[in-house]
Amino acid sequence: MGWRFVMRQQKVSAKSIARAAKWNQPKQIPKWNIVKGDKVEIIAHKGKGEQGVVKEVIRKKNMVVIEGCRLRKRIIGASAFSPRRSEFIEVPIHVTNVMLVDPETNEPTKISIKRNDAGARVRVSKATGAIIPKPKHAPREREVNADTDTPASAVLKKTYEEPDFELIFARRLEEYHARRRAKAERQAERKSEERRELEDRARRAVVPT
């Protein structure tokens, strides 16, 4: 078996793997009714009946991570700085296997999207008609570094001065006309030189009698 055949097989296998990875991507759900911070209950598969708060939403894979549910033990090997240890992590679950919890009955429920008096879209429980509000997340605090961050006084300081466009236009128009005049003068001078040259040729061509 030659090396050319081996390399050809490797290329074919790499292409087939890339094609399979492309076609095996799950079809993403266009509209999500579950967001980060919602209280949900697992209705199928391992962990059925457990309730928790959505910790992370993985839209690319149509999966969610529920805090404190579907725990799995993970072993972390020893390194030069830390010994071998184990920890529990939440395993993602498909979003179709979870359901929102009704705030009045604390039971899983289906929802419908309706508009409230203000015209905003809200999630309404089909079991009791209660509104399930979306959780509000506090804005992330930004760390301020006095050495690298620009101070607010410098940010708000006006450093741009609007130019006098009328003056600029007048100057450019004057430069344009000056260029046109210079070009016309050069052309006139060239034509006069050609005319003098033709007259000289004609004068030399005249045969004296």
C-alpha cells in the first residue's frame, strides 16, 4: 500500500466526517419560551420530577442546563498545582423534556403567548391563566481600571469642531477654475507654437523666383 493511497483515504475520511458533522446538526428551535432564570421541571428521562432554575440556555443544541438537576460526577486529574479531585456538574437536557412551572400551583404547565393591557407579549399558564413573567437579570458590574480606562470627563469633552464648509467649497472652486485657466493657457500656447512651426515650414518651402 503506497503513501499516496493512504493520504487519499485520509482526505476522504476527513471530508466524510465534516459532511456528517454538518448534516447531523440538530434543527434549531426558532422561538424559545424558556429563558435563563426560569423555574422549570423535568418531565421525561433521567431526573423526571425534579425542579430547578435554568442556569444556561444552549440554543445551538436546543438544550438547557438546570441548576442542581441531573448531576454527574466528574473526575479532575492531578496537576502540578492541585491534587486529583472530583466535582458534580449539571448535565444538559433537551428543552422539549422540560416544562415551565406554574407560579400558583407549582406544577408543570403548558403556556400560551398573549398580550397584556400594555400590549406586551407575556407567557400565560394554560392550567390557571397565571402570567409567568420573564426573570430580570441585574446588569453586569464593570470593573474600572483607572490606568487604562478613559475618564468620563474626557469622554464627554467636545474635541470636534465643525469646519466651515462654505469656505472650503469656495477655495476648492477657486482652485478648480485656476487649474482650468492654466490648462487653457497651455493649450493656447501649444497651438500658437504649432501655428508658428507651420508658418516656418511654409516659408522655407516657398521656392524663390
